[in-house]
Amino acid sequence: MPTRMKRLVAFLHMASVLLVVFVAGCGPDEPTIGSQTNWLKACHSDADCGSFACFCGTCTRSCETGASCDGLPGASCIGADDAGAVALCGGGTKPSPDLCLPRCPDEGCGPGTSCVAGVCSPTLEPTATVSIDESQQFQSLVGIGAGIAYVNDEVVQHPNKEDLFDAMFVETGLSVIRLRNGYDQQLADLISTEEIVSAARERLGQEPLIIMNSASPPGSLKRNGSSWCEGNPDTCTLASLPDGSFDYGGLANHWRDSLEAYAELGIEPDYISIQNNPNWVPPSGFANEACWFLPTEGSAVVATADGDITVDLPGYAEALNAVVEGLDSLAAPPQIIAPETTHPELVAEYVAELDFANVDAIAHHLYGVDAAALDRAQFIALGELGQAHERPLFQSEMQADALAMMVLMHASFALEGAALFVQNGFIGSANRIEPDDTVLINLTESDFVLGDPYHVMLHYSAHIGPGWVRVGADSDTDDVLVSAWLAPEGDALAVVLTNPGLAEHTVRIAPIEGATASTTTRTVLSGVERSAELGALPPDGIVTLPAQSAVTVGFHF
């Protein structure tokens, strides 16, 4: 064969080989980077990544400038502080170097990857599946809120109070304020309360729902002569009249006078509770406001410094009847919540004595409930109690760290069927030596700090509101908790996922007919993400739920 012909054959052979390589390299499943086909694949170690390294479960390379990412299609040098880089690491930590990652293109990320927080990341295989059934409908939400009691003056005198009010009422979506009846205190307490309520009204664009409770009657109505108690169960109770009967009438007058005084300031509670924690007397060394009532009038044996004695005690049921009768003359009497016991165990005992013509909602607190070993039956029993009496259930006071709060909010809504949830600690005082990790917002002398419970609450309050209805939601693993809420107009749905455990889960939300995912928000208590916006849920419905985290996915129809 002539030399010229040999060269032509060799050239054609080489061209055909190059063409095969080019076509293979440009296939839909691989980036166009020659032999470096491990880029953006999921990994466990560097050994899985060929010429790349394994960062946060993804094969890529570190970078200092954009030039470091040359040859990687669409890649940019993404800073370690970037939300996309943090999300790549499951919200748990920031990657130590900057990383070569592609920003999400308008047409979407390529096969095997999903857009999360603005960057393309490997799509993981789901370990759990969640399904939603809108045909199953449960309680309608009355509201979500927080209590403010002893720091009212600090709030209104704070140098950054306008931003503080925004954080309290604009960014949270909280629609409920729980107030302590401070009528027997200084007038300044009422005035500062009025300013807080006005700020809420202005920022919400409507009246907030107000619950007012009594920590104690005034000292003039107490057997010990003080609203405060400490280790004195024999006298930490309602005073008696000269004939030996309990002064229920005086308590009714106090409530009527209180409501009239607040009404003059434009504050008219939607609900009142005549006594917070009626089953509780503060132990010695922990003085607090309190007033002990038995479920119904009677006697009890109590321990005192002089030994055990039998004392006569007022009845909560009798006190409630007297207050309701005393308020009957008001133009618009508030609704009544009862009995607000410290924990769920005593609710049924107090409820059994109540005249339900005088009760509009069954209320309780969650103190003493172990979120780490939740008694599901206890919450289910509360739900059955509400159904038996045809009254909504209110979880009206709870204060715990963020992880416990995450579990208790889910249990209250999804197991009990509560229509209202109140976190007791709205604001922590700037006078504390250490910040309080159980409040939503901690004050400092010149500013304020959002606590982890704030972000947990936002997973509900910033996405659902009064009138939203809880619908059927099921997880195929007990490790992933889920509830779902449908908007009153039926045009929006919010799915709240919670993982209180120590293992990460990759959750697939099964397709919801007619729904399009619009937002995904994640908080990782074990990491650095707080209310992080991850973007729309990917088309495959998969979202990563790291250890001790919550995710809320918003859908629209």
C-alpha cells in the first residue's frame, strides 16, 4: 500500500476513535471533562473520587479562585460560607475549603444531581418516604404564639425595640400573645403591655389573638396575704371569708375589674384562664406566683414545717363558675380556657368537675413531659378527652430547649390534635447572667439574639396560620415525624418534617396531585443551618433531613 494511502487510513482510524471518545464523554450522564467522570458523584471517601477528593459526601475539588475550577462544566469557586456549600454538608458544618460546584442553571441540574440552596448536588437514595392524604382532615388551627409576662418594661424600653417588634411579629408569623393579668401591679405594666399589643396589631395587620391568664390572685385574696408562695401549701391558696367560705366572689370581682381596666387601654382578651397551674405550689427556695385549687372544693393532707396537717382548699370548678357569672354583665365576655394544669396527667381529673357550659377550650401545659421518651398514649388520651367534650385542645404553656420543643410541637399537633400552641418564653431578660436557651429571643443591653427555639417555631408559624387544617400525613419510619397543613382556600399546603434522632435521613415526599413545591426551609440544630432557604423541592421530591433537624416544604396548587 502506498505510504500516502497508509497515512490516510491511519488518520481515519484515529478520527473514528476520537469521535467515539467525544460522544461517550458528552453523554447525558457525565460532565464533559474527559476522563474525570467522578465529579459531583456521591462518595464516602477520597477513594471513591478518582482524581477528585470527597468533600461532604461529594466528589469535587477545593479552590481558591474560579480558575481552580477550569475544566469542570459550569463550576464556580463556591465559598465555604455560601448557603449552597453549607447545604451540601447537610447543614451540619461549613466545608473547610472553598469548593468547585456548579450554580443551578435555569434549565435545572443534570441527571443524578439536584438544585439545593442554589448549587447542584448529588441526589441521594431515599431512606424514608412520606405520603400526604388531603382527604383526611383533622383540627383547624386557632393559632401559634408565645407568652410574655415579666419583661414587658424591658421590651418597650429596649434601644432597638422597633427591630425587636419586627422579629417578634413580622418574621415569625405568630398570631397569639399570652399575657399575664398584671392589673394588681403597677400601672406601668399595663401601659407597656398596651404598647406590645399595639406593635403586634400594626405588624400583623390585624388583631392578635390574646390569651390572658392569672399567675395568682392579688395578695388581698390569698390566705398567705401575698401573690407569691414558697413551700407553703397550707396557705398558698384563696382566702376565706369570715363565715369560712372561700372568697370566690372576690376573685370574680378582681377579674371583672381587670378586664375593664385592660379594655380602657384597647386590650380585650379573646380567652382568659382564671388560674395558671392550679395544681401547683412552688417548693421552698423557688418562690413564685401561685394559688392552689383542688378540682372541686375539699380538704387535703399537706406537709408543713409543723408536720402533716389537713387543710381546707377551694375548688377550681367553683371558682370558675363564680368568675363566669361575674363576667356575665360585660358587653363581650371573653371565652374561657381551663384547667391549665402543669402537665397532661391531671387534666382529666380537673375536667371531670367542670361545667362545660362555662368552658370553651381544654387547656394544659407540658411540664414534666419527657420529649426523649415520649408517652404517645398520653397525648392520644388528651385528644380523646377533647373529642368527648367537643372542645378544642390548647397547649397553652410549654418552655423547653429547641430539640424538646421540636418533638413536643409535633406531638401536640399530630398526636393530641391541639388547635393552639403557645411557647411560654417569648423574651429572655437582658439581666440574666447567661442567655436562656428555652426562650425565642434573648435581649442584650443594646440588641437581641434569636434563639434556636425561635427557628423551630418558625417551621410552623411562618408557614401555617389560623384556619389552616391538619391533613393526613404518614411516614414509613418512626424516625421521621411529619404533619401536613392545608390552607383555608385549598391553594397551599405545608409539610413539616422532623428528625429528632442522631442519624441522617433522606426523605422522599411522594407526589401530591396538582401540587407544585415552591419553598424548602431547613434548620439543623446539630449544625449551623437556621431557617435556611434551600429553594424549591427537587422534582424527585427528595430532601435531606440531617440529625436533629426540621424541614418545612411549601406547596401551592
